[in-house]
Amino acid sequence: MRNKPNFEIFHQAFSSRIEIAAALAETLKPSPSGCERLKKACLELEATISEIGQGDVEDQYRAYHTAIAIFVVLAEWKHALRNAESDAQRFLSSAKLKASEIDKSLSFTADEQLEAFLDQVESLKNVGELTAIQDQLKRWTLPLLLFANLRVRTFGGLRVPDSNGDSEEPEKLETTVAFLKFDIDGEPAKNLNYLNPETAYDLTIEVRVSNWPKAASVLSLMPVTMDIRERDWLPSFRFMKPEGNGPFILTGTGRAVLKVAHSFGSRPYEFLYAAEFNGTGKYRDVAIVGHRRLLLEGSDVASNPLSGFSNVDRHLLSVRNKLRTFPGLHSDDVANTMIILGGLGNIAAQALKGGLFETGTSEQQFQNKATEMLRNRRDIGEHLQGHPEAAGGITDLTFRDIPIELKVENSKVLFPKDFSKFFDQTAAYSIGLGKRIGVLSVLEASPKSAPVGVVEDDIEVFLHPTGQLSILIVVVVVRGGFPKPSSYSKSNR
């Protein structure tokens, strides 16, 4: 029964609603900050909804939150496509699955605006259609959540409704701890974060507590991982009970140190933060929402370099992580591809640094030089095969059945995405060798009058559909055709 306005719930819902509306306008733009802002606002609204009970207005907010949560996944789909991430379609598949699995027996699913949104998601095929869905969400109307029904709590088998009246309120038996964000050295944590082993980093955590249990004086946040020896690598946090009434926003900073590096091919370290109040007894129900998992990469590329160039190795870490997300790609093929990319990354870095290839270098000359430099590496050596047959053709090179195509472009400056005309050939060799991945390296040796190329931008992963399969193509551009650096200043005189 709505006797008196609940200003706490009203302010929570209203502020979240305003933040979502502001974030929606930026979510599909190239900067990822809008998407991250929408995620955070969605979590705050989720925490508020966890406190309200049944009712028509309450159901409208549940319907709105459901749509926003699915749209966050769709926005991630667009960002993944923009960044040429492998298997970006997994975000679209996830959004469609979430939409299809909504329990239609729940009262909030009858909301007409939600039904229209779900219909759009079901028929969604092209990323360009996201703008229409975004516009619909911007026009979504909601009443003010001023007279809110709170959830009915249970205690000892008795139903105890929360009260908005002046009588003493019974202790709430549910508390929501929403993880809002992690920062590492002042920067927002990403899906995967690289930390140098034996180096101390500041890990900052921000959580929102919907209501503080009366019997509790301390909230503890503790890292959990599979190996108990790793648990003291990340800090635990203790928050004393704040003054005043909730909700509370709590922020803490501690030291994070990965004490042991792992190999380049190993999975990253994974930590999950758990929340616990003291003195709450067995009847306390603490609901945890939000992203509370941290994936930390601890490969020591300084002590164990892959290419011999630290900037290239850091980029190859991100390439490896993209490859790992591709379903059906065998871990051995990932490891073997990374060995090849270490060799080609070394060639690309040396070409930029030392001008290895002149303008007009032929494809045969490039193949001979690349083969020599790759075979000189002890992790490649005799396993590099020249011109084996595959799919009725002759490949340039293979390394443990991973095809390596070598091409030359001498006419103009081009970038990895510009060499898609070679993808079909590379993919055909991959299929012929029973692989889902192939490597394409192109020497771009057009005449240059100014520096061009950054190795990190010249190594990219592309998902190439062919028939009923999709093949990963890793493109490595090697730059040539550079004059001596001293000639740049002469040409400008």
C-alpha cells in the first residue's frame, strides 16, 4: 500500500534514469566511455529495482532495466566490430539469447514498450539498425517512482512488509552490494589487464551498498581464486559502517602485485571479489550485482620476449587474447600462430628500424629473406616448411600446418584492412590443411618520403567468412621503401 512517498527510492531511481538517458546519447559513438557509463548506470538502477516490490509502476521500471541491460550488450557488439575483434558476433548472439529467455510469465513482460524493443532485437541483423533501437530507448517514458512498494521480506517463516510509515522499521533482511568499477593505477579496468609481475599497482574498487544491515559494523571485500596461494596477490578491503542512511558509495584503494609470471600461452589469472558483512547471522541475504571479476595478464615479456621488441610483444598479447575468444580454434593452433607472429613481428620491427627492404623488392626476394629470418629463430627452425601443397595449390610457407602467405605491394601505402583481396586464398589453404586460422604477411614497399607505419597498427586479426565456415586471418604488414632518415630533412629544404 502506498501511503507516503519513499524519497530514498525516488531519488535512486530518478538519478539512475537521468544517468542512463545521458549515457544513451554517447553509447554508440567510437569512444568506449559512453558504453562504460551506461553499464555503470544500469547497475545502479538494478540495485534500486532489487529493493522494490510488485506494482504497475514498479513493473515499468523492471521492463526498462531489462531493455537497457540488453542494449548494453548490443553496444558492445558495435564496439567489437569497430575494433575488428574476432567473433564479435557473440555479443549479438548473447543479446538475442537474453531477449528470447525472458520469462513471459512475469508481469513486467507485458509492458508494450518492452515488447516493441524485444521485437526489434529479434529481427536485428545489421549494426546500422542499432540507431533505431537507441532512439526508441531515448523515447521510453516512465512515471516517477515516488510511491514505491518495497519488497516483502521474510523472517522465521513470517512475512514482514517494509513500511514507509512512522513506526519503527523492521530490519531489512536483504542488502545489495553493487560493484560499480575497478581502477588500476587510476585507469578503468578492462576485460583483460596486463600487470608486470613483481610490480606494485594501485587497485581501486568502488561499490554501492543499498542499505547497511543494522547488526553489521564492517563490510569486507575479499579476492577469491582457484589457487589459494594467489589470494594475497590482490588486496582485501574493509569498510566501516558509514554515518547516515543509505545508499552508500564506498571507495577503497590497495596494492596489487602478481608475484609469479606465467607463460605466454597460459590462461590469465582470474580473481572474483566476494562481499561479506560481519555480525549478520545466517538470516542475512546479501545480493551481489555488477562486474566483480578481474582478469589479469602476467606474462613477463621483458624476461621472455616473443619478438625481441617490447612494444610488439605487448601488442601480440592483445592479438593472442582475441584468438582465444574464437570458438573451435584449438589451443595448439593459437600457440603455433603466436610463435609465427613473434617471428614476423620481429621482421616488421626490424624493417621499420633498419630499412631492410628497398622500393621495388620482388615477392621472391621477400619470401627468401623472410624464410631465412624465420628459420633462424630457434623456436621455428626446421618446422618451417616451404611450398607444401594444400587445397590444390602451393602455399608459400607453413609452420606446423599453419599456412603463411607472403605478398608484396610496391605501388602505394596500404594497411592491414586493405589486403582483404588475399583473404580467400589464405583461407583456402587453411581449410585444406585442416586449420581455422591462417597468416598473411605483406611487404608494403612503395616509395616513401615520410615515415609511415606503427607495428602495433600493422598486425591485425580479421574474421573471414567462407562457405559455411569462418576463418581467422592474421595480417602482418612489413614496411619497406624508406629513404635514409637524414634525407627527410633534406627533402624539406
